[in-house]
Amino acid sequence: MEKKDKDIFDKIMDWKIFGWFRPFYVKNKEMLLYLFFGVLTTAVSFVTAGISKVLLEQAGIGKGGVSTTSTVISWICAVTFAYITNRIWVFESEAEGKKAIISEAASFYGGRIFTLLVEMFMMWLGYSLLSFNYWVTKIVANVVVLILNYVISKLVVFRKK
């Protein structure tokens, strides 16, 4: 078996300052990177949701339209970011060639469509129907989606053959 090169995160963990943390990192690398990129993906989602929310409200769109449309826009941006980072660093995909990568991406986006529907339902229920705070509802929905996305990625999309 060919030894793979260290990625940027492995190189950072080689710094003396992180010596105390390295054993934990080695044992839990996948989960730690998933959480790290999950936080960044959430930031992408929130920033794009916030921008689209403001623009849609300024356009006079009602709560239901704002909730649904801003969620879809933020989903497209966040899922694209997540696929790239999960493929390269988190699950270290070995898929090669156009056909394998397209199949992997389709599987990834398919799983995310399911969790998009979960998030849209939660946003509709919490924000549009029950009038909970938009951001509180968004945070709760994103925690649920983060967990579901990990399970789908680990067990379906990037499972080692």
C-alpha cells in the first residue's frame, strides 16, 4: 500500500505547540476535520442566508418566501463548499475519473437534498408557522442537518470500498 503525503492539517499537527494534541488528532482526525469544515460550511450557509434574507425582505417577499428561498440559496453555496472540503480533507476520497467523481458528487448532493428538505421543513415550522426567531430556528436546524450529513457521508457517499 502506498503511503499518502501529509495534508496541511497533518503538517500543522507536527508543530511542537500541538504536540500535546497530536495523539487525539490522529485518533479522531476525520471527526475533527468534519466538525471544522462543518463550522465553515455553516458560516457559508449563514452568510449567504443572511444576504439573501435581507435582499428578499427588501424586495417585499413574505416570511414563507424569505424562509424557503434564502434556505435554498444558502444550501447551494454550502453544499458545494462541503463537497469539495469533504472530498479532499475529511473523507480523503479515492474516486478518480470523471464517471466516478460525478457518481460520488451525485450521491453527495442527493443526500444533501434530503437534509435540505429536513431544514426547509424545520425553517417553515419554526420561523414561518410558529414565529420563532429566524436565527434560533436556523441554528437548531443546522445542528440536526450537520449530524444527518455526517451519517450519510460516512455510510453512503465516501464509504471505503
